[in-house]
Amino acid sequence: MSDSPKHPPDPASELASDSSTIDPRDFRNALGTFATGVTIVTAMSTEGHPYGITCNSFASVSLNPPLVLWSLGMFSQGLPIFQNASHFTVNVLDASQQTLAIKFARSSGDKFAGVSWSPGLGNAPVLADVVANFQCRAANRYYGGDHVIFLGAVEAYAYNRNNPLLFAQGGFGRFLADDDGNAS
């Protein structure tokens, strides 16, 4: 007899079959206790239209080679754009850009109307006034449950020392400096 955990043979099938014992809403609430940065991931469609989506599933993977990842819901209307794009840009939002995050989180309307941006590698939009941007060649993608995980090879990046926009427990926030001037 083994005390090792019992894992289903295919976790994606377990979730897809609705046989998971985990309550999805409560699981989302638990995940919401982890503060993340807020990004807008952008790409250029094959028709030459800029596209972007608010995303907080961004993470670094490797320093050498420089790799990052982010994920997108399997049923997102933007999925075909990112699957066909040679490049994407991860734009890390400034603490003052909450309105921009909300605008790009919506599924309709011209998200780029009134937004200052320039074409980056592969024409993926680089948004103005962000804390950082990572211009990536689409290196690979992996399927995980109800999301597609995009792996990007960072080919260019820029950043400043401004405060990033944070998201936790369903709301936006920012770092607060302590009395010594350190972020807390």
C-alpha cells in the first residue's frame, strides 16, 4: 500500500468531465488571494488589425534563454489571433492604468481607440506609458485544461521604475512604500 497522492490519469479530462470534487467558484476565490501584476497582451491579426487582452496569468520561465508565459481561455474570441501571430507583446501596466485594464478586459468595442501605441516586433502593439514591455516571438503553446499556455522567447524589452498595477481578491491595487521608502 502506498501513501502517495492519487492523481487522475488525465487532469484535463477530470475537469472537462465535471467530475472534479473542487468547486470552481471557490477555487477561483482561493486563487484570487494571490496578488498578480496586470498586463495587456497584444498581437497583430493576420488582417493587420491590432488586438489586445487584459491578462494576469503572466510569468517568467527562464532567464537563459529569456522565456515568459501567459495563458488564454480556450474559448476566448482572441485565441485564433494569438495562435496565428508570429509575435506578441506583454505590456505590464502602470498603477495609473486601471481604466486601460478594464477597457481591454471587455470583449467588444475598438480597444485601441484613443490608446497610444507603436508597432513592435511582428507588428505586435507596444503600449505607451507602461511599466515594462516584453516583445516575444511565439515559441510554443501548450494545452492545459480550459486554457492555452503561450510560451514566448523574449527578443526585446524595456522598463522603468514606476509602480505596477496589481490585482487581488477581485480588485486593483498598488504597492505602498513603508517609512524607509521601500515597497511593501
